[in-house]
Amino acid sequence: MNKKLLALLAVAAMGISIAGATPQTQFNKGEFQLDLGASAIDYDVTDESIDAGHKWNFDGGLTYALGDKTALQYAYHGLNVKEDDELTSDNKMHEVNVIQSLNKNFAVYGGWGRLSGDDFEDTNNIAQLGVIAKANLTDKLDIYGKAAVGTKSTTIWEAGLGYGITEDLDLSAGYRYINTEINDDQNASFKGAVVGLSYRFGGSTEEEPMVTPAPVYTPAPVVEQPVYATPKLDYYVQSIHFDVDQDVPRADQKGNLEAMVTAANAYPTAKIKLLGNTDSDASSDYNQKLSERRVQNVAQYAVNNGISADRLVGIANGENKPASTNDSALGKANNRRVDVYVNR
């Protein structure tokens, strides 16, 4: 890795934090992502020695989320190269891909690429398959990598860091390598540092539950009861379940949510306890925060349906109180829940 790339990554890492840098591995249905950037291209040809210098090129693309797991992407990469400080070759690459999210850290993609220009004997139309990986280094800093293989002896990989300027605006810096045929006997490599900005807009807002400010959920204080008072007990009502890494209840949980409201109305003076839980995927800290968001969204549903916020008690258990084993898909599904109790 050259010194210019190391410098770019160092700049990107200073005080950095990111929620969702490019490339994406998760999507919000109906959302667009616009990518604008530049790449510094070096050029090598098999069995030839070329004194080529860096040439900065335009990079750009647009991604549209067809659903929460699938997106359609177009990307453009300028591959112009220069020799002795003069532009010698005008080359470019277009890509159209379908991306399928596997989970928050991985996605796969496949599609079509078109490479053409002065250095190509014929236009390369390639079919390609690839994988995208992304991981959080901090709450707002991501490291990402992507790799693909294609026809015409094509190999593409990229790795770098992403920095979240705002919730919808990211800065990324990395290194890209493209190797492909330019004629029947030779391959060429286009490689160098890449920097860019990504902006997301649009997307579905149907699942946003925050209509009114949500109450602050803390365990109720322990109050000394008179010895003659009948102690209140917790009575289980229902469990509300969630999809993987989601804080909004599953679409099939409407009946369970309504059961919570019905029970709260049946005992208008009782406290309603909401206990949030997760499976054991991801880190303990991440799961703790995820269980808090699940409690908050269930509580907001109760508030929106006429239950006073001061009757709600939220307790976030994270991954610490599983109802089933985390060694199976069914067990994990049982653990992604908010348990509802009436305290009376």
C-alpha cells in the first residue's frame, strides 16, 4: 500500500465515527444513495514497463433500495491514465449490479460491467459476482471491503474506511484494484486511492413510530410498603417479536401489540412493564442498545393507543435473559422479543 493511500486513510480516521459508510450492506426500501468521488489511477500492463503517473478520475454512482434486503446500483469509474504528465489513454468502466443483503455485515452482488477506451482492443462486456463486507470500528467508524471476479479474466477489489459526517452523509477513503483483459494476450491493472462522498435520501417512513416524545424508561423505584399492604405482582400478558437486528416489531405482531393495549385498559391503575431482549448476535453493548430501542418502540405504540406514558416501565435486558438457546435459528427468533407484564 503506497504512502498516499496511507495518508488518505489516516485523514479519514481522525476523530471519525460512522453509522453507514459506502458500500452499503443494508437498505431502507425506497431510499436512494448518491455517490460522488475521485480515484487516482496508476496503470500497469502485463509484460510491459510503463512509466505512468497518477491521473485523477471522476467516480460516481446511484443506488436504489428495491426493498429492505435488495438494491439496484449503477456505478461509473474513470480509468484515464497518463505518461510523462500527459494524458495518454481515455478509459472508463460502467457497472450495473443487483445487491442482496445477507445481514448487517455482509452482502453479495452480481451484474454487468463494461470496460472500454483507448487501451482496449475491444470493449469488455463482463458478467461479475462479488461480496461486500463491512464492520463497525466505533459507533460511527466503519471498515469495508469488496471483491469480485468476472469474465474476461477480470478481478476487482476495494478496501477502505468510512466516516459519517451526518446520519445521511458519509465520507470514504480507500484503495481500488481492477485487472482485466485489454486484448487476447495481455491484461492491464488500473489501481489507486479512491475518495468519495455518499448521500442518502428518500426511503420508507411507514415504520417510524416516533410521533410524540417517548417516555424515559427506568425501573420503578422500590417503595417501602406498609406491612398490611397486599404486594403487587407481575402477570405475563404477551411477547412481541422482532426480525434480525430490527427495533420495529414484525409485521405479524399487530395482534400481540393489541393484546398489550387491551390488558393495559383492563387494569387502568396498573403499571405496564416492558422487558426488551435480543439474541446473542453482535456485541453485548450493541445488543443492550438494540433492546432499549425495542422497548421504546413498543412503549410508543402503547402511548399512541391511549396508554399514559407514566404507567410504562421499561427494562432493557440486552442478550442476558434468553428465553431459548442461541444455538439455533428458532431459539434466536424466540429471544428477539419484548415481554409485556401487568403489575397489579
